[in-house]
Amino acid sequence: MGRQRRVLRPAFPHDAHSMTRLAFDCEPLVGEAYRRSGWDRLAGQAGSFFQTPLWVESWLDHRPPDSRIRLCRLGEPAAPRALALLGRRRVRLAGGLPLPLHSASLMESGDPAYDRLTVEFNAPLTADREALEAFLDRLVEATRGDYELLVARCRPELAERLRAAALRQGRGFRVYRRALGWLCDLPPATGGCYLDRLGRNTRQAVRRTRRRLEAEGPVVLEEAADAAQALAFFGELRRLHDRTWLARGDPGGFATPRLVAFHEQLIARGCPGSVQLLALRAGARALGYLYNFRHRDRVYQYQVGFDYPADGSLNLGLLAHVLAAEHYRSRGAAAYDLLAGDARYKRQLASRSYELLSCRVASAGLLGRL
């Protein structure tokens, strides 16, 4: 893609459809480009928390200064039909030598450190299925000059439509990574407790942990009442999270000041409401924290930090998630989403799994085979 704004009106085999006559803009994200995009007008169509203005605007506010982000829009700003952000970076050889090629990433910056934020359910923000198909056609065409277009952690339905768009334009397509997400379907508030739906060994582990902790006082899960308390919870969560992950040889989810600043802004803007911090306590002692997002009737369990005992004798995570499932069930949520990742506790707690695919659309011709 060039440096100038591009307005594309291509002809595809299904050009008779009105969607193909809509303008497609793919412009550098500078000045008022985001505010002029109409993202707020489409916000009601957000299929996940990661498409909401709260997440997107916080993400843009803290993106690396050298990142090259484009805003892609199908339709006019006053009536957009589909929107997405597209990060671009130089392709480098294994030794770090840059090549005169670029990789484009949907809803990611292209900076590996910043993209540790991990957008799940990756997709354009769209008004309807027809707009999505037209948008993907235009996006694939707009990135023809790039070495590749990457769409990480999207639903299989989107991957299939992206594959079809790539094939229509003679570009290669492959799924380069598969991941399972884990969902806890919550029964109605009058439908019995969530714990009773779990396996026998899991129920025993949760009850045993709770009994041991009750020797110190009542076991409760406390939700932060305001942004100030949520930020205090986040500070403790981050301390415990960093300690756990550093012991495993990984910097964890808050590895840079930029990431920390992003989350602090997200929490300050979104709490109370769609961003929620919860503390697990036994009497006066804090045992751990949960960092969650809520979008409509679905809760996304994003990060945790626990004060795990050295002997591993307490299943703090299992207990906290069961209490959280009950907490949200009583507040009308239908699902508690543990998100993607192969962890034993997710398999123990979830009622079902779902698949997320990471996809690559290759450049057309010989270059795409490299």
C-alpha cells in the first residue's frame, strides 16, 4: 500500500451487489482519522469487548509511536458499513535484517511487544454479513502489495470468508495456528449453583480449598466499587501476576510500561461498568485478583494474579473462578469466557470449547510461496 489514502471501487464477480459499489478507504491513522471514521456509529454492532470504542481508543492512545496504523472503512463516515484497523511492519530475516516487504495485521499494531495485549475474536466491526464479505474483498485487494495479511485469533466463520476472498483474487491462504477457547455457560439465577455442574474431582478441590480458607474468616469475592479501588486491585494483581510468570521465565501480560499504561487507562475509563476487578479474600487476607471485561451478557476473564502457596496445597484459581461464575450469574450474565489457552483449570471449569484460528493471506504469485 502507498502512503496516500486509497479509495477503491473494484469490480468483482458479484459486482451486481450494491455493497461492491461502496467506497473503501484505507488511510493512515493520523490527525482526526479515527474520529472521522464513524466507529462510534457502529459501536452497537461490536461482537466482542475487543471491538468496543473503550478498547480501541485506549489501544490507539498507547500504540508505539513508530507504529504504522491504517484505518480501513467500507462506506462513508456518516454511514460506515464496516471498519477495522490495520497495522503494518517491515518483514525481517531471522537475523533481523529488514527486507523491502511489509506484513499487515488486522487489529494489531505489528509491534510484538504491544501485541501481547492479545485481541481475541478478531474481526472487522461490521453492520451485517454482506458488508463483511465486501469489506474482506476490498481489504485483500488493498493489501496486494504486502508480503502477507495476518488475521490472528478469529472465528472459523471469518476465516472461511477470508479464505474465499483470498482465492477470488489469486492469493494463497493458510491457517497457521489453532487455539481452543473455553466457555462456562451460566445457568439462570434460579437454576442451581455452577459448582454442581462440574466434575466430581473439581467440586472436591474447590470445597476443600474453601474449607481450609474459612479457618481465616469468611471467603468472599469483592468487586471494586469504583475506578480508584479497581486501580488499587490492579496494582496488586500485577504484582502477583508478574511474580508467577517471572518464576516461569516469562515476563507475563504487563511486561512493559506501555502495556501497564494501556490497562490503567482502560480501567480508569471502564470501571465500574464494562471493566471489572475482583478480589478473593479470606477474612482480612487478600488471596488474589481477577481482571474481567463484560460485553452484553458475556464476561471475558482476561488476567489473574494469585498469592499461590509454595506447597501448591490450595486451588485458589478454581475457587475464584467458581465464585466469579456465581457472581456474574446473579447479575444476569449468560457466559463466563475463560478465553483461549491450554490450561487444565479451563478444561475443568468450562462447559464447552470453541475454536479460534490465526490466518495468513499470502502475496499473489511467486512471492507468496516464500
